[in-house]
Amino acid sequence: MRVLLVEDDAALADAIARALRAEAFAVDVADNGEDGGHLGATEIYDVAVLDLGLPKRDGLSVLADWRIGGRTLPVLILTARDGWSDKVLGFKAGADDYLVKPFRVEELVMRLRALVRRAAGHAASVISCGPLAFDAATGQFQIDGLPLKLTAFEWRVLSALMLRKDAVVERLDLLERVYEGDADVDSNSLEVIIGRLRRKVGASLIETVRGLGYRLTAGA
Amino acid sequence: MRVLPKSLSGRLLATAAMTTVVALVLAAFAIGHVLEHFVMNGLDERLDAQIAIVSRAVGADGTLDVSKAIDLPPFDQPGSGWAWEVIGPVSRLRSVSLEGVDLALPRGRGRQFDRDDDGDSRTHERPRRLEGRDAQGRVIHYRFVALSTLRGDAIVLAGGPRAIVDRPLRAAMLPLLASVFLLAGFLALALVVQLRIGLRPLSALRQRVADVRAGRIRHIHVEEPTELLPLVDELNALIDANERALTRARGHVANLAHGLKTPLATLKLDLAQRKGDIDGTLKAQVERMEGQIRHHLGRARAAEAGGAVMRLSLIPRINDLSAALTRIYADRPIEQQLDVDARVEAYCDPQDLDEILGNLLDNAWQHARAMVRIRARIAGRMVDISIDDDGPGLSSDRIVDLNMRRRLDEQATGNGFGIAIVRELAELHGGMLALGRSDLGGLSAVLSLPGRVG
């Protein structure tokens, strides 16, 4: 899961990014509205965390532009403005959730996971595929009822496939959701991760669709 | 000591009454004087006619010819008070009414018959006045003239009772006073009517200002009277300045919130990630700070509330808030029943109304199992908005506790804080909040705000 974090306060952005990475999220940080708006309009993200009072461009106008441009990524507004009039304005501009500073990091992580899950079309928080189960609220995977230990990269790939189970996820799409914006991406590394995952969850669960990408499926 | 009353109508009434009374008194005196003069002239003419007749008895040599002194009535009636006398240089003539006794002229006034300096010609001599009393003590009004003869002056006097002048004067005084009082009454009535009509724009203006305060109108529009237009302009400018100041104050509060909350959020995240805060004291302190900020921002918001009061349609605001809540509680499929007439309006500041309804609705959504119901009813000049949920509700003790009129500044930060803010905001807008048990099973919050069906 890749998160766009648009927050101008460097210390807070750093703390949030650290907390999210600890929960296996890939995080891109923009410290002003212009860069944040550009990233959100051009890159693929599972979810965006958007501050409202930003330098260069206000968060609300960034959000409104994304929606006008047809970007449907879920957006959580993270702001100190706690009035209901502000919340209404935020949701009207196209926000999916609203969190007021200061907040508990668990709350933020929980809400981001829920946003990503709902955006993928899952109403319930537990998604299963054969012996594999994913609790989208806690981020935990289980195989045959036992906890599955994964590295951050493995978790990102498997959660992306799990959220789109039974559908083909393109290679490029998968790469975008796994690596942070400034990471050196070795095109072979995805195959390495897929190989390791197949050993952990069973080879039959992850299909390679030649020329397109991968599909997680419990079989026809 | 104040001379003028405090009220405008009092001042106008006092000054107008004072000048009217002075004018009426002056008029009464003037009319009385003219009347007296008129009646006195009548008496003078009568006496002068008698003097003219009697004067013929005075010969050029100072002798008096009795046969020429004719006694016309009432000069021939003794005791009537009417009398004449000619005091010649050598002899005297008297009217029959005197019965041979000299006129009782005022004593010690030897020069009273002296001529005027310019009165040396006999033909131009005009009779002059003299007041005296007769033998019976009655006041007598005399006219006299001094006629030059070869042997010296002959004085011709004629007198009549003063009472015949006073009688018609006394008789005229009653209708005169009555008409003066009647006039005063009419003037007073005109004054009251004038004050009523003249001051009506002031009470109309007061009503407009009250309308602005209550949010029924935003500015004051008055086309007349022209004297009030500058005041109305100033009032409108004041209203605008007030709104601007309020917007600025809200901006400052929002800036303060942003300024404090972001570093606090960082601190909170840092504490959660680092191992330094072993016994949790730092976390507790941060949460205390957070509570304080929330509390004081709530206070600030309540203190500045009620600024830009306007007429607000309920439905669009409830719909906006519901749309927000649907996303906030996206994982909880809650059915919202909306039973609100689209024309129902409340008088409130838009941000305050959002805050009031937002807190109540959020509370309902948070605790509801499956349903939230919103109803609005007009009750007189108020609109009662009830927000019910089918959640577990609160214990009777807790409801009583929350319904107790505790002020925000006495309220601990914590659970009932949202309710306290809602209550304070509602009361600032002339409304109230009552909590109770809902027939749906959960909490029922009934909010009353000034409102109407638009």
C-alpha cells in the first residue's frame, strides 16, 4: 500500500511517515500543495493524507482538482480545523475521511486501511482467498488460521493482490504500489518477492498472467 | 440638577409645553388688556361728551353760565356715582347728582390739574384721566380738562363709577379663560399627535436594529426621514465592521488551533514511537494539553458565537452533515430518517448551526445501532429539532447530569464536553437543548432554536 502524505510541517510529516512505514506502508511525502497536487494527479497511490493549510496551494483546491481530473483515490483530510463547517467543506470537496489533529497514530492507520479496503470494493474488513485471510483493519494475514509473517515489501505486494483478488494486477501497477517514489526499482526484484510469497502461501494461489501481471485466486 | 427630561419625547413635550403656556399666558394678558382698554374708552367717551357739554358753560372771562350746563342722565341722579364739576377761577358748578357737595378728589395732588406743556391751545386740549373715590368710597374714574379763561384756568371734571368698567371685564374674563384653556387643550393634543408621528421612525428604526440582532435582516434599509439616514449609514457600517472583526477573530482562533495542534500531533506520534516515556507520564501530559486546547477553543468558539445570525434553511445543512457522517461512519450502514419540512428555517450563525447539529448528529451516528431519526417541528417562534438514535442510550442519572445547567467553564474536559458546547451555543442563540430517552431506545436530543416556516 502506497500513501501520499501532503503535510507542510516537517516534524509531523516525518513522524507520520515513520509510523506508517512501521505498519508496512510505502510513503511519499510532499511538503506543499503544488507538489502534492502534482504527485496525486500523476502517480498511483492507494490513499492520500492531505493537510488543508498548505503553502503554495490550499489542500481543498488540491483535492477538488484531483476530483475534477477524475482521480478517485481515497483521501483522508488531516487538519487542525475541527469545526463541522470545515468538515462539511472537506467532504464536499471530495474527501473520504476527516481526522483532526492531534490524533492517535493507531486511529490514522486504521482509517487509512479502511479507506483502501472500501476503495477496492470490500465491505467487510476480513477478505479471504482459499486458505489465505487478510484482516484489513489490523493488516494481519493468516494462512490456514495461523499468522503469516511477511516483510514490508511482501506485505505490500500480497495486500495489493488480495484487495484485487481474482483480478489481474498489472506489473507496473504493482510496482507503483510497492515502491516509494524515490526508491531505486530493480525490475527483477518483483519476481523475487513473488517467488518468496509463493513459498509462504502456496504456489497455486498466485498466478502469473503472461505479458500482463499477476492474479491472486483460490482457483476456478 | 437636570432641567430637561431624559427621553426625547419628554424633552419635546417639556419645551413645547413651556413655550405654549408662556404664549397662552401672554395672549390672555394681551387680550384682557385690549378688552379693558376698549371698555375704558367707552367710559371715557361718555365722560368726554359730558365734559364737552359742560365746557360750554365756561365763559371766556372765567364766568360760569349755569343755564348752559345741562345735566343729562345719569348725571342728574344722586348716589349713582356719575357726577361732574366745573372749578372756575371765581365760582363752581356741580352736577345735580352731587347735591351741592364738592367732588372728593384725591388729596395732596395740587399739581394734578397742571397743563401739559404742549396743551396751551384751548381747542387742542384733550381730557386726561384721574382715579379717585367718591363720598361712598366707590372708585370713580374721572376725566378732566383745563380751559383757559381770562382770569385763569377753569377745570372741567366728569366722573363715572369704575364698577361699570369692571363688570363687563369680569363677565368677559370667564369665556376668555375658557377659550384659552380650550386652546391649550387643543395644542396639547396636537403636540401629542405630533410627537407620535414625529417619533415613529425612531421606534421603527429600533425594530430594524432588533431585526438585525436577531438575524432576520442583515442591514438596515430606511428611505426616510432624511434626518435618520446618516445614523442608518453609520449603523450599517458598524454592522459590517462587526462582521469583519468576527471573521478576523475566528481566523485568529483557527490559526491558534492549527499552530498548537500540529506540534502537539508530532509530539504525540514521537511519544508513541519512542521508548523514552516508560511510565506514560509524558503521554498523559500531552493528552492534558490536548484537552486544554480543545476546551479553550470550544470556549472561544462559544464566546464569539452568535455573530452573523441569519435565516438558515435546515434541510441543506442536515444533508451536508449527513453526507459527511455517511463517509465518517462508512463501515456502519445506518439508516437516517429525515422528517423535516423543506421550508423550516432557523435563525442562527451558519458555523454555529453546523457545530450544534454536527455534534448532535455525530453523537447519534456514533451510538446508533441501525437508525438515526431527525424531526423538526415549528412550535410558535421556535423550531424544535429532535435527533434520536436506537443505540443503548444513557442512564437516567447521566441524562439528569447532562441536562443540569452546568456552564462550559465549569465542565471538565471529557465526555459531556460536546453536549456542553452544543447547549451553550444553542442558548447563545436564544435556544435550548434537552436530552431524554428516545422511543427508538437510545438517546433523544431535542434542540430548540428561534425559527419559522419560510
